[in-house]
Amino acid sequence: MDHLGIRRRVLITRSRIDATAIELLDSNGFECIFSPPYAPPAEVAARLKESGAQALMVSQGRMTAEVIGASSELSIIVKHGSGVNNINLQAAETLNIPVYRSLGANARAVAEQAITLALALWKSIPLLDSATRKGNWLKGEFLGNDICGATIGLIGFGAIGREVANMASALGMKVQVFDPIMTTPPAGVTVQNDIEGLLKTSDIVSLHCPLTPNTRNLIDKTRLQLMQNHAVLVNTARGGIVDEQALSVALHESIIAGAALDSFAIEPPDPNSLLWQSPNLITTPHTAGLTPGAEQAMAVAAAQHIIDHFAGCQIDKRFLATHAALGGLEE
């Protein structure tokens, strides 16, 4: 509540958040208002202005300059998650509105999904499932891959990448990493000095970096061609990191053996996309971080940022997202 005892409002761009976070906000004088997921920016802007919300909790949809500038009441933006590529950070900074992330809150859940997808591809599950359903019994000619001894290459080594490394190591996999801002890697992890070296020597490539101007289309036609023919690609990070058209070609032409995507350049993706015709492709609707534990951790972290902001408490700068460091939407 403010100094007059009036409850503040939080506009949340999703249909629900964990009940623990709602209770936490309520007990600290905040009312939650929900906006439909993936609502057009104009609709979110109108709802923000009409509600007079002082805080914006972002999950789904694009938070453009129109949204961020819709109400002079808006004082803070928090992300229900870690990726902020759907928030115009530059617009927020122009208006002196801080943007905070729930950094690491869903790391375990996303890592579990990445490993699950990687293993499904490495064990040729899409190929075997499709062939069996069509009556093509491959037992007499099929030879699969061993998990133990396979090399997984991680591009990005933050909280999620480290969780993936731990799981992969436990399965007997060799782990190598490329991350230009990594400090000291843990024991048992090989560091690659460039992406090209990692792509050429990995059986599984898993992406765990943010989407920035420097990482947009990071995995393009040229880099896909560097991968081994038997290698597979997993993206549980952000869709724009992978050139989807180039990936479709790479799958059709057997340049790589398979791919799994949990995120897309445009969400929801175009139902007529050429991707859907690609062989050995697994897709999920950006749900890697949506488990009960992760949902609670993300929502509670975002709620606590809001509470701390209005209480005048110091918020760890690690959670602050800036345009200079991370990039943002151009709108």
C-alpha cells in the first residue's frame, strides 16, 4: 500500500501465476490484474492505462514502447522468468523504469527439458517412432548411439547451462562449453575458445544464451554446416538465436541428424512454417520452464522484486536488465 493506505496494482501479462506469489503480493498491499497471454501491445497498453497499475509483471507478449509509455503510474517492470527479449529495455530506461528478471528461478526445469530433448534426439526417438507407426520395422538395420561418452556442447554457461552440465556429466557425457563471459569453469568441463570449435566437435549442441543483437541468428546456415552429420541441436533458450529457415534446410538435407526447439523466432509460430515439414524435429511450445517448482520460484521472485522496489529496499544488481548489456526489442 502507499502512504495513504491505498492498494497498489500489478498488471500481469499471463492468465495465472502461482498462488504463493498472489498471497505474497496481497499481504503486502498489492492487487493482481491479469491480461490475456499474447494480447496485442495496444490492448496491453490500454489495460495498463485503465488499471492505473504501478507495476507490470511480464510473461507472454511483446512489451513495446507503446505499452511501457502507456501510463505515468508505471514504476517497475519485472519478468516472470529470465529472458527479457520481449521487453523494450531502451524505452523503459528512457522513462527511468527499472526492469528486473527472475534470474535462475526456472534453471532446473529448463535444464531438465534440455536434457530430455537431447536424449530423445540422440537416441533417435522421432525417427524410430515415425518408422514404427508406418510399419517400417527397423530392428534389423538400426544402430543407435551411446549416451555415455557422447560430447555435449553448451553455448552459454549461466545457471541453466551449469545445471545441464551437471546432469550430462552424471550420465557419463563429456561436457564442453563456449561462453565469452564465463569466469572459472567447474572441474570436468572443457572450454572452447570459439563457437566454431564447439560445433565441429559436439555430438549434441545445446543453446543457453540470451537473445541479443549479437546472438540473433547465431546458429545460421554457415554454422549448421560446421556440425557433424550425426549431431543434434537443442534450443531451450530463445527462438531468434536459430535461423529457422536454415535449420529446416539442414534437417531436410541431413546436414545434421535432428533438432529440438522449445522457442521460436515468432510465438506462437506460423502454422504454415516450413519447419513443420522437417524430419527428426521435436517441438514444444516454450514450456521448458513451466513446472510447479519453476512457476512458484519465478512468480515469487518477481513478486518480491515489486515489494522490495516500493519498500525502498536494495535489489541485487544481478537481476537488473539493461539495454546496453542485453539488448531489447526495437519497437
